[in-house]
Amino acid sequence: MSRQPLRLGTRKSPMAMAQSAAVASLITERTGATVELVGLTSFGDASQAQLTQIGGTGVFVSALRECLLAGDIDLAVHSLKDLPTAGVPGIALAAVPVRGDPRDALVARDGAKLADLPAGALIGTGSPRRAALLRLMRPDVRPVPVRGNAGTRLAKVTSGELDAVVLARAGLERIGQLDAITEVFEPDEMIPAAGQGALALECRDTDQELAGLLARVDDQGSHAAATAERAVLAGLKAGCHAPVGAYAMATGMLHLRAVVMADDGAPPLVASAAAPAGEAEALGLQVARELLRLGAGRYLTAAAAHTSNGDDA
């Protein structure tokens, strides 16, 4: 391309910078284009308020999108699970690279697993989904809200303020903290957030030359899985306050499972289906309709009435 280097916008947190650097290297490897990182601070990064009070996980995305539309950067990288399901006029989701590990991970003192923690143990998480699943797995522990980047959260365990935290394994890998993990939860016991482990590359929808270039780092299986998972959220009209998990695997066909949890002890609602990868969005909407038929609307209404943090790490 004639435009050199490409200006890649990213949040300034260590995790965001690490994953953006990896994307920059991938773009250069696949296309030969040079890329420079442009660090930006979002309102979500600056505020310590709970995410539902300041607009949900979209607050981490808005500053990058504003700079993209203004022409200050050429493309932006986001954790895909931070992207609101509603699109923004003028911006295209150009690529989803090969997805990282979608699983959740426990970090506890003294190598403890969830089963080892004492009754009443404090487990930090900013995610209603993780909190609901922890209560199902260990009704005697106490999930507590926590904000801050991964390093800040890990420090709360080291200091003894918390007994453990739950974070995305992919994020811990990106910041070189895999050794801190004491247990990894499989998707059938702690279903991931929609898009967890995946990255999203956005550019202006008028920049067809750049969109074509970014397509060369897209992974079709990862993109289809994320599309199906996000379609579940869209079909449920679920935001960051909703304890919803969705996970799709592309193995020839696309297999999707989604769960809506309650915070009052009611059993979780589960739905699953399969379809060709080319029908990913329709598959997600189908599963969302089944969840609504099972009564998910009541669960989501109750969850919306509670103030909680978003699934942001």
C-alpha cells in the first residue's frame, strides 16, 4: 500500500498493547505493510466506576472508534468481547485473526484450585457471567466486583485482599502471566463470554484498500464462531449486565452452545444448535430465540435490575 506506516489505535493497558503489537506483527508478516501503534486512553480506562454506570463495555471501544472516524488512526484493535453487538455507521469489522484460548482461568494463592478454597473465599471478577457460574460451582464462595487491568487484579491476590481472581486465559498469556494460573476451566463447566479470546480489527468502511489488506489476517473459522456467539447476544438484546455465555466451535459444521444464568439460584437456561459456518449469524439468532422461549427474558430483566461490572478482562 502507498500509505506507510499504518496507524493502529489501541488502548494503553499492558494487555491491549501486547495484543496490538502481535496484530501489528501479523499484518506485517502477511502483507509487508509496516504498522505503528497509537496508544489511546478511553473513558472506561480512566473511570473507576462500575461499567453499567458509565455505559457498559462499549466505553473501552468508543475512543478508538472516534479516532478512527476522525482519521487520526487507520485501524483499531479491540478484544472482541468488548465490542457492542450493534454496528457503528462508517466502521467495518475487517478481520478476526486466529482466536486465542477462549477459556477462563483461576489465579489463587498457594496454587489453590476452586475446590481447595475455603468457604466464604473472596473471588474477584468484573463479570456477571463468571460470578453466576462461580456461585453454581461453589455456592459457598463470594464473588466480589473488581476493576482494573489484569496486573492490578493479580496484585489483589498477592496482597491477600482477595483469595483468587478469574480472568481470561488468553489475556494472561498475552501479558506473560500463564505461570500465575492455578486452574483452567473448560467451556462445559464455565462457558466463555461471546468472542472471548478473539481480537477484532476495525477500519473505516470507505477504506476498501485497507479492508482488502486486513482480510489477509482474517481467520474464517474464528470469525464465524465469533459471529454466531455475538448473534446470541444481539438476539437476546443482552448487554454487559447480562450473565450470558456463548461458545461456538468450527469443526466442519459450526456448533454453538449458549447459557443464560440467574443470580437467584434458579437453574441456568441452555440451548445449542449447529449449522454451516456460512450461516453463523442465523445460527446465533436461532439459539437466542430458543433461550427466550425457555424464559431467558425473565432472567435478563432481573439481571438488568442489579448494578454490576462488565466482562472486561
